[in-house]
Amino acid sequence: MEQEKEQEQKKKQRRKTILEWGIYFIILAAIYIIFHFFLMIGRIPSESMEPLLNVHDWAIGDRNAYDDTTPQRGDILMFYLEEENTTLIKRVIGLPGETVSFVDGHVYIDGEPLDESEYLSEDVVTECDETFTVPEDSYFMMGDNREVSFDARYWENHYITLDDVKSKYLFVIPFHKLPWY
């Protein structure tokens, strides 16, 4: 009788353990599916997008944002830059067919000043003496922290295509605010 109770206890414990492992597996599978097919996570390694994105922050992006649409000026994208063999995060400045130029530290699109007041401080100076004509199906990208950003102004190939885009920035997890950073 006591042996039967003990065996029943063991069976219950085994079922409980299998159920717990099953739950862990389901959670891990769901996380994998979410971050493999729907969301992208990227650690911010440099100051190029400050003050919005700081070193050590994690950016979360939508992998499917451009299934039915195309990037718009001001969008922040995570994209693969082949010449650096890395994924970067920058802001869309120039759209297909536009001419991007710089006058007195400000960005101009097709000869008109670009209003960047929504995301840049007035005292930000954009140094560059080149003019770029964005090819069709391409985008000109720049970081918000223009003084330190390694962006399209300095790349060998100055443009990215929609095929390079991995996700559209959604929000940031501000790890830089943690006390040990």
C-alpha cells in the first residue's frame, strides 16, 4: 500500500517535471519565433544616435514594417551595411531620387532646408561638403549625433536599399540608465 502511494507520488512528480519543462520549451519557442520573424533586437554600440539611443541601450525593431510600404524620411532603420559587415541603426534623411546637400552645417533636400527640429537640437551642425543624389530604390542614412556618426557621408557606397533594411525602430530599452553603466 505504501509502495503504491510512493510510486503514485513519483508519477505525479514526473508529470509535473515534464509539464514544467514543456512550459519552458513553449516559452523559449515563442521568444524565438517572435524575434526571428516579427521583432529585431539590437544593442547600441556607439554614440551615433544620441540622445535618442545611447551606448548599451537595446533597440527593438519591427521586421515587417515595410511589407506594404516604404521607409519615410525620419524613420529609424536597422540595416545591414555590407562594406562594414555589420548591422547599423540610423535615420532616413534622403529618399529615392532626392539630392542631399549641406549648407552652413544644415541639411538640404533638393535645395530646400530639411526641418529636423522634431529629433535634433538647433545647435547640431552637420559637417559635409559633398552633394549626394540618392538613386532610385535607395536611401541616404545619417545618425542624429552628427559629429561622431559614421554614416552615409563616409561610406564607400553612400546608400542602402530596401533589401538591406532589417527592421524599423519601434522603441528602446534604456539600459544606459542602469547604475553599473
